[in-house]
Amino acid sequence: MISMESGTHHHPHLRERIREAGGIYEWANDVLIRIAGPAQLGDGPGAPCTHCGRTRVEHVERDGVLYCPED
């Protein structure tokens, strides 16, 4: 918050920021997400297939289903 009279910034104490965030866990989680970004979900395109061992990007998609590539 900026004070119009003095032109200085006022930052609430850490205890107040933690309370406003909903507790220490929520505050820490918010800080980590701002620094590292959101969690990566899924195995990603480079994960090996459990059936053929090749990566997912090598597979063929038909009707929304991935099929192992033919040799």
C-alpha cells in the first residue's frame, strides 16, 4: 500500500500476511507457486508407453485413443 502523504510503501507484517492468506500452509503454497509456477501434471510426452516402451509422441491417435506405433 502506498501512503499518499509520505510516498512510502507500507508492507504488512509477515504474521498479518499469513493470517490473510488463510494460514501458514496456504501462505507458503502461494509463495512457492509464484516462484516455481504451477505443478506439472501427467507424465508428459516423453514418458515411455507401458505396452511398447516407445514415447507417447510416437503413437498414433485415432478417435481420441492412442495406439502403439506399428513396427
